[in-house]
Amino acid sequence: MKVRRSILIVEDDASFARALRRSFERRNYEVHLCDGLDGVRTLLKTVSPEYAVVDLKLATGSGLECVKTLHGHDRRTRIVVLTGFASIATAVEAIKLGACHYLPKPSNTDDIEAAFGKAEGDASVPVTARATSIKNLEWERIHETLVETQFNISETARRLGMHRRTLARKLEKRRVT
């Protein structure tokens, strides 16, 4: 029989977390669930997972703090960040903080396991010649500011000089589901 691998899933959407849990358990993982940074800190007192799947935007804050904590606890932990709010700024920060990969939602267990297996970057990925649009530049600036404010919508809107509701509408329009 195969040795069970241990995985931590940090996700505040209970139904998605349950679905991931069942899927990973069928693949012979010992699964631990947390819904935020406090749960991660508590769990790390007794468990050192080999793998972790962390949602970027948690109800109690940023998943980037969870990535930082997990990587600080054990640098060998393979961490994949999942997000419905993908941006270059948050992808770069996740990798700098210790994630091995960054995936947009929806991603399934096959995508996540493949990401765990990618130890190095792929230099053969084609570079596009397409210029960045104004809308994409705006989107990137919004996400850079969100990261700086630890996903505080009101503070982000203030820093960007826009009304909070306007920012919330922009985020909802561009949400990756």
C-alpha cells in the first residue's frame, strides 16, 4: 500500500473545501482543512504537511500570509495558491513568499497535483507580442494596491482615488470563476 501523503487545504468556501478533501482522500492523501491563518498556525503545532493548497482571498484576510507562515514552518512544503482574483502582482508575491505554483479557479485536483510536480519554471512558454491594454493595466494596479492593503477594499479604494462601490463593481466584473 502506498504511503499516505499529507496535505493542508486552506479554503473558506466550505463546499469547495469538502469537494477538494474528498478528491484528495480518494488519491490517498491525509487531508487537513483550515479556513484561515489562525487555523494554519494551530494546525502547524501538530502537523507538518508535505503539500498545501491555499485560497488567495480568505474571509479573514489574505492567503499570502498563510503561504508565508507555511513556508516559514517548513520550506519543503509544496504550496499551490488558488484564486478567483488572478493577477500578476499577487502571483509574483505568492511565489516570492514560497508558493511553488499559482492557479486560477476553477482548478481541479488534477491541475493541483500537476502544479505540485512542477519543480522548475518552463522557459519554453511563449512570450506574447500583444501589448497590455489599459483595462489590464488598471486591473493590475488595483490588485497591486489590494495586496499592499492586505485586501482591504475601503483602503484600496481610498488609495486609488475611487468610490468603494465603484471598486467593488470592478472587482465583481473581472472575477475569475
